[in-house]
Amino acid sequence: MTDSADHSASADRTAPADHTGVNEQREVGVGPWEGPWPEGDHWDPELLREGDRRNVVDEYRYWRHEAIVAHLDAKRHEFHVAIENWQHDFNIGTVVRNANAFLAKEVHIIGKKRWNRRGAMVTDRYQHVRHHGSVQEFVAWADDAGVPILGVDLFPDSVPIETYDLPRRCVLVFGQEGPGLSEEVRQAAVDTLSIAQFGSTRSINAGVAAGIAMHAWIRQHATIPH
């Protein structure tokens, strides 16, 4: 599943520039495969024939959906991400998108099962998402899996994430936008971590905070490609 062809799976194509030098529109993805079709079970005949306009990196152009997920599963990182969902938080889609970008093991949604998928930009198709109806159910899962819980929020006793040694296996938990991390999760957490802020706002968006925290784990544990 690692073989690919460069000549057709190139970067997203763009329309010709107008007289101002600005592209009028950007064509997403790639068109139909040019030349003899490649061999391998991971290729999708329909995409090869019609073109691939999905929001995927070039490595996965023309691949079947199931083949992409299987390839990601073979190399996922060991951290999980969780977010509380008591009021249909619109940040969940962004959290899922970030989790896909940083290749989290799973995303856990605590509370209401339904969430707004718009911000996920279809990345939830490639990311494992698990639902827990209550904090107790989530904590039981973490205990059974042997995954320490780390809350991310601004509390007086929070430890700066910038200087914290994140364990390789952990679950980073984020609270509902507004109320923040619930007291139940805070009590279950091994530690709560804060993100340094320097402006006038009291807090940052939960989706943004999730991306920062995941990248902190990446900087400590992931192999950065050159």
C-alpha cells in the first residue's frame, strides 16, 4: 500500500492567473488518472476514473477510504483527545479535525452524542470517535485502558503545558466552551494543564486550545518528518 505515482498525484491544481496575477479559483484535488492504471488493492477504481477531490494529502490520492483508515491505524500516535459536550459545542468539529491532523488514537466525546460535524471538514471519516454518555463512563474507560487523564484548562493549580512532561500514553480532556472543564473531570485528572496567554482575553477557544495541546505532545514524542 505504499506504492504511488508522482506524475498524477501532484499538489492541488490551480486555475490560470488573471491579469492581476491572482488566481480566480482554486481547483481542489486532482482529475482522472492519466496513463495506465496502477496496480494494488488500495486504489479506488471510481476515483482513478473520475478524479479525487477529497480533503486528503497527496499520499492518499486515489486510495480507497478503507485503505486510508487502515494505513493511518498502523501508525497512530498513543495519545487520545476528549471533549465534554453538554450543550452541543461547535468546537468539536475542530477538535476532530486537529486530532486527524496530529494522528490521535481516538477522539472521545463526553455527554451528548450528537455534535456538529461541519468543522470537521469530513476528517471524522478517517478518525475514530468514541462516545461516553457520562464522565463516570469516560473515567471507567480510561481506568480500564490504563490511560492517564490530563485536563486542559486555566485553574490556579494548573501546570504550564509548555514545561510539562506529557506521558506517551494519555488522554487530553477539554471542557465545554464557556463553562470549561467540569469539576468531575478535574477531580479525575492526574493533572490539569494551562496554556500560556499574554493578551487581555480570559481564555482561548477550545478548538484552538486542543490544537496547541496536541502539538505539545507531538513536539515531545513524534518523529518530525524532514
